[in-house]
Amino acid sequence: MLKYVVASPGQEFMVGKKLAFGTGACWGAVSDAATAAAKLAASGKPGGAAPSLYVPDVSENDSIHYFKGAAAAAASVSHGSYAAVPIVGADGSVVGLLGVDTVTQV
């Protein structure tokens, strides 16, 4: 589960919202990071970057989750970009996610 802990001004309704595993596009970045960490650990090589996710236009991606609902998203201007980068701990596990977007839901 992912939980939103901070949001931009005007988007405070997001704080405290949760995404179940598999809901929303960001889980792709989390799953890819966990897979990459496991492969890196098995290789014995140090370093490596966590995979990130970039969606240039959220209106063209069906896996984007709108907390105000699909009807509200369709009624508003839902164009914008979304990017997510997993935060990986020293042991290779994903401990968080930094997500940013240019989408505003009215």
C-alpha cells in the first residue's frame, strides 16, 4: 500500500489517501525497482539506479488513478504529466515513492 503524506497547495485532499497494491500507474515503478534491486543483489555488483516512471500525458494512460473519481477527472482538464521515482533503502527494498505531476483536478 502507498499512502500520500504531503501534497501541493490546493491538493491537500490527497494527504492520507492510500493506493492498494496494483492500483494506479506508480506501482509499475515500485515493482520495477524491486525487481532491479533483486537482480543487482544477485549480481553482487554495487550501485545501480532505481527505475523511474514518466507519463507525458495522463489523459492517454488508463492506469492513472484519480482520487476524485473518473467522472470528475473527465469533467475537468486532466491533461498533464506524471513522474514517479522509487526510494530504495540500503537493503534494496522500496521504502517510499516520490511522485510529481502537473495535473490539477477541479
